[in-house]
Amino acid sequence: MKIKLISGNANINLAKQISSIIGVNISNTEICHFNDGEIQVKIFDNISNNDCYIIQPTNTPVNENLMELLIIADALKRSSAKSITAVVPYYGYARQDRKVGNGTPITAKLIANLIVSSGITKLITIDLHSTQIQGFFDIPVEHICSAKIFSNYFKNKHDNFIVVSPDIGGVSRARFFAKLLNVDLAVINKQRINQNELYITTLIGNVKNKNCIIFDDIIDTGKTIVKVVDFIKKNGALKIFVAASHGVFSNDSKKIIHNSCIEELIITNSINFINNYPTEKITILSVAEILAETIKNINKKTNNV
């Protein structure tokens, strides 16, 4: 396999796991900063005519991690890489996937343009906020669904489950997950007043005397999901679990989750987890295996192995 793995600083632990599974060392790379914050990259390995994979989610600090990704890609392109695949388990700016009013951007599309312009030839990502973002790219996108990872976790854990979509926009994602577990689906209908306020209008489905799994893509501040949890608890739910692909965890989110009636929050390591508020409620599942398999399969197809 003529594979080169390059890791940015965003999730070195995940990069090491992928490296171990594939059996390819992470390339010797130096990423440093000028005094004013500019990022400088130096790749010491011979990259010429190799298929290169940059492992770099674009989570907090979003702009710095994004710039690292773009600069690494440019360095690889100028080192005559055969191909450059960005492995971006968490795609930052994905929530800005449409115009929400006059004078607003479609930032997810802008970031896609930047990624393509940097020389990246393929993107691997997990659970985009909306699947339409794949169409923002003029390069192939390998969009991985984490639902199977979560379904394997839950299959032998409890019974009497129902899957709950926390909003109308996540119904397709939650329906697929419910199908994997062979359980019913309930849907929350909520209305957002502004960026920080919302209210829940309806619950479609019956959660009474059921163990609920709220299935979502992102946990950010935790406030919205706790409102959903409280609402379905009032409607007779028993134990309530939350499964989310990406643990963004802004501000006091871990404290909010810890003090809620969430039984357990299960996330993946798409974003490097920083345990700055210890809580036994958070469980982390690894996406290293599925990413490593995807990389190996792409390499086989590309090189007709």
C-alpha cells in the first residue's frame, strides 16, 4: 500500500488509532506558528506519487483546524502527491448549510470550495448535519453513517426501546437507526424563536413506559437536548439515552448534561474528547475502525489491488 497518513493537531489520538489498524506510520510532519499566529507546515517524508490521507476534523478551534487542513493539503499538492484525501470526521460549519435570511451566507458551501481549491481530491466524513452538503463538493465525498456503531452498542444493553428524533430535520437519520434496532420511532416537533431559544410544540409517537434513545448528529451546548429529554420524560418515558455522532461540548454543556435526567450520553471520538468536567454519564465509541476500513477500501479501488 502506497499510503501516507498525515495528522493535523485536531485529533492526534484518532489518527494514532487509524495508523495502528492500517499498519502505516503517521508521516513525520512539523506544524508550528509564527508569532502572529500564522501556521507553518513542513512534511519531512517523501510524498511523491503516494496516496495521502489527512486526518483532521474541523472542530474547536474551528478556524485554526480548518487552516491546518488546507495548508497541509497545499504542502502535499506541492510535493507531488498522487492523491489527497481529507479524513474530516467532524465537518465544521455544517450547520450553516442554507441561507436563513437576507444578508446571510451559505458557509458550508464556502468551506467546500476552500477544501477543493486546496488540492484535496476526496473527502471522507461522518454524519454531515445535512446530506445535501455532499452536493457542495466538486470532488467525491465518502459519507459514513455512524448509526451501525451505535446500534451495535445498544443491541444487548436494554430492551423496550423507542428511538426519538429531536427534530423534524433529523427524522431520516433517526428512522434508519430505529430500523437497525427494529424498534419504533417518535419525533419531536420544535420551533426555534432565535439562535438560543426554542419551544417544543408536539411529540409524534408514544414514549410512555419506554426506554428512549434520542439520536442526533451534534451535541453542542446541551441545552436543546435537555429540553427534549425533559419533555419526553413528562410524557412518560422511562430511561432516556442520547446518542450523538459529534461531541462539540461548548461552554458548560458537560455540566448541563451531568445534572440532567439523561441516563447516558454516547458519542464517538470524531472530536477529541477533553474531560474538563468529569462525568460518568458520557461514553465514547471509536470511529477508527470504520475510517481505517474506508481508507483501505479506497486504496484498493484506486490502485486496483
